Amino acid sequence: MPSIEPTVGHSSTGLPLAGADRDNARQMLVDGLRNAHALELQAIEMLKRNVERLEHYPALKGRLARHLQESEEQQAMVEQCLSDLGESPSTIKDSVMGFVQNMQQMVHAAADDEVLKNSFAGFAFEHFEIASYTALALFADAAGQPRIAETARAICQQEQIMADWLEEHLPEVVEEHLALMASGDQKH
């Protein structure tokens, strides 16, 4: 994972940021935080639906339930960061992301390999979150917001741990799915 250590008030080239550059960084930070808030809503919707439907995968169900709690806490942390900047989440972004996630879940629910599609989507989603929080930390550094940068890095670390867990346990999920399909048990 690339380093996202703070470079407070400096660009990626090490040059100090001031004036318009810092203002641009702040606006990118606000937009990024609003996106992250909506992203966490999408994660929460995805995790809730997956946990509800995972009858035959107890390890996956347990880990997703734990990450659901983390995601709810992360969303609250992002909301606090926005509040600290005198900003609020975007209702439109939150609504669109929630709708998109619900539609994806409906499509996957109709598939015989629902658990696999959801596992692949979850793995990709975690990496999207890692990239988002990495950028947020850098925006926060450039905007002179070290507490927000620290929050983004902490969330990024949680997302990396979840992505690693999913990668490590994907073979088990695939093998269990094959066994369930061979036995004629339920698909999820």
C-alpha cells in the first residue's frame, strides 16, 4: 500500500500550498467527504443485504456483520469531519448511492452465484474505498486539516484490513459455494 503520510500544507512535490491552492484543496476535501459519506451509505446497504442472506457462510456473515458496524462508525466519523468544516452531507449523493446499491443487490439476488458476485463486488468496493480515503487524507493534508487526514487514514486502514480478509477467505467462499451447489442446498 502506498504511503499516505502527512505532508501538511505541501503538494505531492513538496512545494508549500497557500491561497488558492489551499482553497482548492479544501473544496476537494469537502467534495471527497460528501462522496465518502455516500460511499459509506452504499457500503451499509450492501452489508445489511449480504448479512441478511448469508445462511450457509457463517465466517463471512460474521465478518460482514462486524464490518457493517465499522461502516456505520465510519459514516459518523465522515459526518463529523464535514461538520468540523461547517459543511453537511449531500442528500442527493446519499440517495443516489443508496439506490444504486439496492439495485445491484436485487440483480445479484436473482443469480445462482449470488454469494460469489457479492464477494467479488465487496472486494472491489473495499479497494475503491481504500483509494477514496487515501485521496481524502492527501486533500486534508493539503487543506491544512490534520485531524481529518488522521481520520481518513484510520478509516483507510480499516478498509485495508477488510479487503485483506476478503482476499484471504475468498477461496473458502468459492469452495463452500461449490459444495452447496453440488449438494443441492440453497444458493446463499
